[in-house]
Amino acid sequence: MERAEQFFPEKEVISRTLGGVSTFTYREIGKRTRRLASALADLGVNRGDRVGTLAWNHHRHLEAYFAAPGMGAVLHTINIRLSPEHIVYIINNAEDKVLLVDEDVWPLVEKVRDQLKSVEAFIIMTDSQELPDSEDSSLYSYEQLLEKGDERFEFVKDLDENEPAGLCYTSATTGNPKGVVYSHRGIVLHCFALGLADTAGLSEEDRCMPVVPMFHVNAWGLPFAATMLGTTQILPGPQFTPKLLADFIESEKVTITAGVPTIWLGLLNELESGSYDTSSLRAVLCGGSAAPLGMIRAYETKYKIPFLHAYGMTETSPLVTVSKLKSYQADLNEEEKLDVRAKQGLLVPGLEMKVVGEHGEVEWNGEDMGELMLRGPWIANEYFRDERSEEAFRDGWLHTGDVVTVDKEGVIKIVDRTKDLIKSGGEWISSVDIENTLMAHEAVFEASVIAVAHPEWQERPVACVVLKEEERDRVSKEDLMAYLKPQFAKWWLPDDIVFLEEIPKTSVGKFLKRSLRDQLKDHLAVK
Ligand code: ADP
């Protein structure tokens, strides 16, 4: 933040809130951040205390990103899409002292307020100065607090680089969410990693729009890195639509944006129905779940928008791999290039990996599968106050739970999560491969392949497919089966294809396979 104030005071942060779109310079953001830090100190926030946020991507959230760590406190971003029970668990587990809450998220927090054990003050992030309920003594208006704050507040100078700066809980597909602590050191080194030409190459020249929420792995670290580099930031705010993103890309000349595949599928639909100038885009950073090859192809060939497929997780800050061609792969044909780019890519400098199968480390032959293990400066080494740490971080490595292959170039491909692999007659089937092939079909909007119990084979794959609206009467189950047949070994072919209106999704937009498995658990037994 100090660097942005010093060298890029006139560069801008464009922020959308419920009140509309406003522009701030880094000079202003710096002063507002210092005012916020001084206000937090006045409210009793001390070094090491957790400051929770429940907020969308906007300038106030960005200010909190720097105010809390800047004063030696810990920024705890809370996923607003989690269930109320999980939100209560997370806040109590983290012992947040203060919560910064968006105006439209406040009703959710208000409902569970009685169950929050540690919170002493709620700061409502609203455009208006006044709060409707001004009688409530633990409720504060963000802008009022800032007005009283000190814009010359000094950030702490004697921080140890290993002190905690951030905390984020994974969205928990099973059990309670697990907290991951980010150190100052990890966050800073991760910023450097995002700036490498061979990863995202983030730079001062960019106009960066993180669509991935700031409550999800620090919006992949982009707000930190962009501020460090003086990059223009475009923060799309609450309840955005694909149209709003497309409009922002055009009007703000966004050069790099980041989000999960669901976002890009939605944007693709929007680009197909409207007319937008997207020529400013140099990279769409896509991660969080596998980017379907068909989608990468559509973006690159039809819209000339370069796609960057990346992999990571909450435990890894998140950047782990980015998929780019090596210089000597330039003479591969277009399809071969796409095949490489649809894989998760190469490990970024600074990290170490190993892939362990049933018989130890696997060969790098693109076929042998094993669990990916990671370590390095921005890889967590424990969960916050959680007994599940021992299992996930044994032997000094993060056990990712992701099953991968590594090809001879060192490029990893995620085959599945350990819990989503389908075990049929003692052999593994990768649900991801079948999904990607289905999603490359022109009539298919989304596809998710799950394991369903089978009396003879233990498990068999069943595909859940959402067709594009205009194709719903035209394409049948048999058409899709005929399309899959030449592309897979016979025993990999799904036993059934079920058409759905929509695939249930997790709070961060990933396919919720657990819910599909519940829905279809007796599907093959009954048939
Ligand atoms: P959660 O664990 O709650 O789903 P995370 O964002 O931490 O939230 O998810 C990380 C997981 O997402 C990884 O372990 C991996 O399974 C999956 N993932 C992330 N990026 C990719 C990708 N590019 N391709 C396939 N899977 C991915």
C-alpha cells in the first residue's frame, strides 16, 4: 500500500457498490485505509486480533485488506454464501473481534448475531453516512468511522514476516470449514509469483478485474499484487451479472480478469447474445475447477480472448500451477496446443511438488495417477485450531486430495479429487475427463459425472447434463452416448445420462457432486 501511495498516487481503483460506480486514486485509498486502521485501533483491535469481513469486491473491502494486516491484525475474509451455521462456526472459531459487513449482507448476520461469542463491534459498509438503527451501540457506519479516523496513521513497522496477516476458511464439502492462515511472508511472495511473466504476468500496465470473490482465497491474491504494482483495479461489486462483467470489460478496458469456469460459461453466453468489444483482454485467468476445453476453444478462436488455466486451493494462497506452452511447443498443431493448455500446467517457481501413487512417487508419463503433494512459502502447514491438520499436513507436505498425472514436460493434469474418482470393478475412472468431453459438445451447457453405486461393479459413472436452452428438444441421450462412444474405452462410458435443468453448485460456483450423488444414489439399483 505504501508503494502504491508513493509511486502510483494518481492510479485508480474503480469500484461498484450498491450506490453505483465510483473511482478512487491510490492516494485516496491509502488515506482511507489509514483512517480505517486508526478506527479499528480505537475500537480495541490489537495486534493478532481477527477482523472479519463479509463483503463483495469493492474499494472498502480493499481498504480492509490493508488496514487489518497493516496494523498487525489479521484479515479474516468470510464467505457470505456459506450456510448460517457455518458462518457462525467460522466466526466463533476465529474469534473475530470486529466484523465489517456489507449493507446487503447485514440481514444475514443480524439473524445469527446472538450466537456470535467474540464480536464486539459491527461496521456496516454502506454508501450512506447514517445507519437506520443508530440506537444500537455496537453498530457503526463505515464512512462515519472513517471521517473520524486519522489519515496519517502509521502502519506497524516491526512485524515479523511470519506473523499472520490473513485467514480464510475452505468452503467445506464435508464437515465444518477449515481455517487457513496466511502469513505476511506468504502473501508477499505470492504477489511476486503473480507478477512473473510465465504465470499471470501482472504489471502496472494492467487493468485488473478480479471476479473471484474477495472472500475466496483473497480473490486469488490479486488485490494485494495489484496494489503492490500500482495496477488499475476494477472491482465489480455486489450481485453482478454476466452483462455487467461484459460492460465493464468494454468500458474499463479490462486487460486481465479472474474467476471460476461457471463465471466464464455465463460470460460466454452473454458474448454470444450481445455485441461487446473485448479486445483489451490479454488474459482470462480461470481456476477453481477444470476449465472445459470447449470453453477455452470458444474464447480463443471465436473471441480472440487468451485463456490462462490455473490451479490452486485455499490452502495454497492459491497459485500453484499455470498452463502455458513452452517455447519449443510452438509447432504443435492447434488441437495439440489446446490439449496442453486445458491441463492445469506447470508448477510456479518457489514451490515444490511430488505425486504419490499406490507404489510411491509416480512416473512422469502422463498416465500414472497419484495424489499431488505440495510445500513452499505460500502453502499452509496447518489448519487454524483444527485437529484435521495432522492428516492433511503429515510429513511436512500438504496432501491436496487431488489426483493428478504428470506428463514428461512436468505438466500436471487433475484427474479427479480423491473423493470423486469412480471405482468400477477395481479400476479408476476419471469423472473430469468424461465431463470435459461432454462439455465440448455444442449442445451441452454443463455436465457433471458422478459415481453411483452398482450391484456388480461397485460404482459406475452416471452423467448429469444440462443442455443449452435452444437445444433441449433437439438432442437426446442416445445422441450424446453415440458422441462419447468413440472417445472412451467401453467401460468408461456412463451407464446413464440424466438431463437436469441445472447442476447444483457450491457456494463458490463449483459443481456440488455430493448433492448429485445423494439425488441419484439408487439410480442404477432401481433401473
Ligand atoms: P473448496 O476446497 O472449498 O472447493 P478451494 O477453492 O480451496 O475450495 O478448492 C480447491 C480445489 O479445487 C482443488 O483442490 C481442486 O480439486 C479444485 N481445482 C482448483 N483449480 C482447479 C483446476 N484448474 N482444475 C481442476 N480442479 C481445480
